[in-house]
Amino acid sequence: MKDQVEANVPLALLTAYQVGGPAQWFIQPSRYESLAESLAWARDSQLPITVIGAGTNLLISDQGIAGLVVHLRSWRGIEILDEGLLEVRAGESIAALSWLVARKGWAGLEWAVGVPGSVGGAVVMNAGAHGAQMADNLISVEVLTETGERLTLTAEQLQFSYRHSLLQERPWIVLSARIQLETGKDPATLTQTLNAFNDYRHRTQPSGFPNCGSVFRNPKEGHRAGWLIEQCGLKGYQVGAAQVAEKHANFILNLGGATAADILILMERMRSQVYDRWGISLEPEVRMFGHQILI
Ligand SMILES: Cc1cc2nc3c(=O)[nH]c(=O)nc-3n(C[C@H](O)[C@H](O)[C@H](O)COP(=O)(O)OP(=O)(O)OC[C@H]3O[C@@H](n4cnc5c(N)ncnc54)[C@H](O)[C@@H]3O)c2cc1C
């Protein structure tokens, strides 16, 4: 555990893309006191604060991130409040949680089995798959605001929509999530569903190279982003060591040694070709942090 602020900490290996520069200041708190103290220090020093979870939806610039980066991966703990009712700290793995609850015969998180992020990241992104999403079973979250206030926000207050929540526009830290699941289901059937979802993912999505899952949100116009990009003939297209995956065109792979700049240039190419051909403006799903992020 790193409960102290450190200077100039490399971030690339904390992200699924494995690219990006260092954090000017960095803390990986496991105790509330160290989190609150570091935030108060950043506030007094007028430093910007950036929160990262498991880093599976992040593109960090090659120049790194100025200010304090709070890495919440060690913020762990699961409390069972009642049958099917859980209070889960933000750093827990959402995929591991989906296995845990399925084995108890509690339904509602099967979609999350292949999502490699944290519970906090899943709330902020309203992560989802197979027609379900985080918002479906979320009762409330506890957040820490930029002024050090602890607030409980209901799912309604979080204004969830497709891969979006209010938290994407607020500099608040998700501490924990309260989740209500459907009880009394057959654990064997639930775990079968998890295995089937994993098999489907392995058949349809690339693996073997660092990537961040879907690069762009599926546009409102109806077509899926991957299909639109594929129709532009971009599968396999490469900038530096960043490549549009052959298996699924909405994935960018880091073939080894890619930079954030390679990925950004590739994203811009994908976006402009889709716009020129279809008149559709793709919106990045991946969150971009740090200096000189231009897209
Ligand atoms: C192979 C692969 C497959 C994927 N498949 C899917 C999929 O099927 N469906 C899907 O929705 N996503 C998918 N993703 C994307 C990603 O896993 C999700 O978006 C996930 O919810 C991100 O969680 P994270 O902890 O990694 O967040 P990060 O990537 O660390 O952060 C994402 C955003 O959340 C914020 N954040 C994270 N934790 C907190 C917190 N505690 N408090 C405040 N803000 C926070 C960050 O500031 C950032 O804005 C996939 C990614 C990969 C690599």
C-alpha cells in the first residue's frame, strides 16, 4: 500500500494501454485519513486532482498528468448489508464481484464478468455489456467532493445514460457503491451465463495486446462504431505501434512501444474517415487525461 504522496510516478503500467507519462504527484490510498489529507494538501497547493481506478478506460498523455493523481485500486472492501444488498468500495474489481454474487445466486451483475475495471470506474462510466449496465442495480454512491464533503447520491441523481454519468462532469471521488441484486437465483445457471459471456467476448474481441476496450461510443444514429470504422477499411491500419484491431475495428492495440500520440493520431484518423464517409461524428469512450490531449 502507498498511503503517502510520491513525486513523479510512472503511470503507463497502471493503464490497460500501457502508455503515458508520469504523475507529478501520486497517492494510492487505502485509508480514509491519507486520502482526505492528500486532497486537502492538493487543494491548498492549488493542484488539479485526477482520479484513476483500474486504468482500463484511460489514455494518459505522453507528458503525464500535472497535479495529484489518486489511484484507488487499493480502496477495497465488500460489506453484505442484507440478502442481495452490498456496499462495495470503489477499488474492488467489478468482474470479480460478478463471480462472487453469481455464486451466491444473486443476479444482476452477469454483464460485468468481462469488464476489467473497478467498481468506481464502472459507476463513473456506467459500464455495461450484453444489454445491461451498472445503473440497473445501483442504489446510491458515496462520494468525496473537491471541498472534502462526503455526500450520498442516489442513482437518479447520477443522471445515468449510455456510458455516461454526472460524475464524468464532477471532480468527485467515488468511495463506495450500494448495489441491490435479485436474490434466490440458481448459482449454476448464473455462472453458466458468466462463462457464456466470457466465451462470446473471447470469440469477438481481440486479446494478447494492451488495449482499452471500445475506443468510441456507439453513435446515436444506430450503427455500431466498430462497423462504421470497419467499412472505412481501417482494420489493421497502423500509426507507429498503435493498430486498429483486425478482430474488432473499435479496438486499438498497442503492439509494443506505442505512444499516446500514436493512439491519438489513429483515433483522429478513424474519426475523420467515418465522418467523411457517413457524416457521423464518433465520440471517444476512452477518457483522456494529461497535457496536450487534443482530440
Ligand atoms: C479488454 C477491455 C474490455 C472492456 N469491455 C468493456 C465493456 O464491455 N463495457 C464497458 O462499459 N467497458 C468496457 N471496458 C472499459 C472499462 O473497463 C470500463 O469503462 C470500466 O468501467 C473502467 O473502470 P476503471 O476502474 O478501469 O476506470 P479508469 O479507466 O481508471 O477510469 C475511467 C473514468 O472513471 C473515473 N474513475 C475511476 N474510478 C473512480 C472513482 N473511484 N471515483 C471517481 N472517478 C473515478 C476516472 O477518473 C475516469 O474518468 C473494457 C476495457 C478493456 C480493457
